[in-house]
Amino acid sequence: MKVGFIGLGIMGKPMAKNLLKAGYELIVTNRSKGSVDELVAAGATGVTSAKEVASLSDIIITMLPNSPQVKEVVLGENGVVDGIKEGSVVIDMSSIAPLASQEISAELAKKGVELLDAPVSGGEPKAIDGTLSVMVGGNKEVFDKCYDVMKAMAGSVVYTGKVGAGNTTKLANQIIVALNIAAMSEALVLATKAGVEPDLVFQAIRGGLAGSTVLDAKAPLVMDRKFDPGFRINLHIKDLQNALDTAHELGAPVQLTAGVMEIMQAMKADNLDDLDHCALINYYEKLAKVEVKR
């Protein structure tokens, strides 16, 4: 089986490498040639367009920033739709708006091609070690057919329903992650302001009801002042905007999400949006005039 991969960024490059490690024949392209060269050196075949990737592949994976980029790469000029063969499958592992997934699926269906929307969670560390969580929408038979390919990059691959369900699930995930980081930030800033060691607070609460994967992953980074991007604030802003837009369309209340979005927008205004989303704590530190560290 030949697998195409389009989008070799922070997440896509290690995901593609894990497909190579799993033994898949891989065809890749990317806007930045350096990432293509790195994958070619690891055993992939590099091409120069999405159309070429599609013409050479049975399954085409896209890992791109947002809805407009996915639409351009899949449906635009010299895109996937121009080279794809009937019976092929597109797995879009980007985090985009559910409605956009449904629109792309409808266009691909005219070519006899199925789409799975399969966004991921876990950030760069889990992309590197192949333990991402993948939430998938689409035809269940197609999901079953493509399960092993997705599992080569993931610790968990879960079917969530029809096309669009994967990205709806991802929006729910991103809301919870954002609110967890904000809650952690408030709590650790409070502890620091009160003169209590934040690391001792972290160790005391992590095994109780307040414990979470987010807390375990992000609190140590904050206390070590490591804000290099595993998942950038500007990408989380994109996800929360998709969540807010979708919620407004559906009439679902998301007041807490809107609040965290405003904090992230403040970080962007301070030119800090290229930092990891755990840098959200800087907003609280600035107001409280403290720094959370070991």
C-alpha cells in the first residue's frame, strides 16, 4: 500500500517518519523543501505537488494548519483532486472546522473518493513517539480499512461517527485542554503569590481529582520555564475560533471557552503566540507580578 503525506510541519514530519518505521511506502510533499529532503533521506519518495502525491498513492494524508489550507491542497489547482484515483481515501488529520470537512468530503465523493476527518491530539512529543490520540469521522468500513495506517502514528484511534464528527470531537478536546491550562495557571500563580512552592503544590494535587494529563505534561514545563512550542498558542487560537464558530452555529453555550480565547488573544497582542500554549501562564504572572518556577 502506498501512502501519500502532505504537510511536514511540527506534527506532520514525525508522523510521516513513524509511517516509514512501520514499513509503509511513503510519497511526500511540503511547502518547505528541507522537510521533504529529510523524509527522502529516511526512505520516502519526494514529489513537488499534491497532485503528484495523489496520483501515486492509495491513501493520502493531509496535516495542515486550518480549513483554507486543506481546501487549497485538496480541491485547489494542482491539488489532490486533480490527481486522485477512484477508490482512494483521503485522511485529513488537520484540525479544521467540521463543516469544512463535510464540504471537502462532498467534493471528493464526486470523484469516487472517501474522506476521513481524523484530527489528532498530543502535540509534538506524542507525534514523535507515535502515541497520538486520533478521533475519526467518516464511513465506518473505510475507517476499518485505514485503521492500521492511522495506528502506526498513534496510541489511540477512535471512530466517532460520520464525516465531521472527528473534528467536532477535536474541538471538544481543545476546549478541555485550554481550560485545563488556564485553571493550572491560575492555581500555580495563586500558590506562588501565597509563598507556597508551586512544585510541592503540583506533587500534592497530581494524584487527586485535580490531576490530569494536561497538568502532568505542562506544569513541569512551566516551572522549568520551557515555552518552546509543542503546540503553539496561535494554533490553539485557531482551534478555539473554530469551536466558537461551530458553537454559535449550533446555539451551544461556550462562555468559558470565550474567556480563555480572550486571554490567548492578549498573548498574541504581546507577540507571544508562537510560544507553547502552556505559556498562557505568563498572562496571569504579569497581572500578579510573580513568576512560577522551581
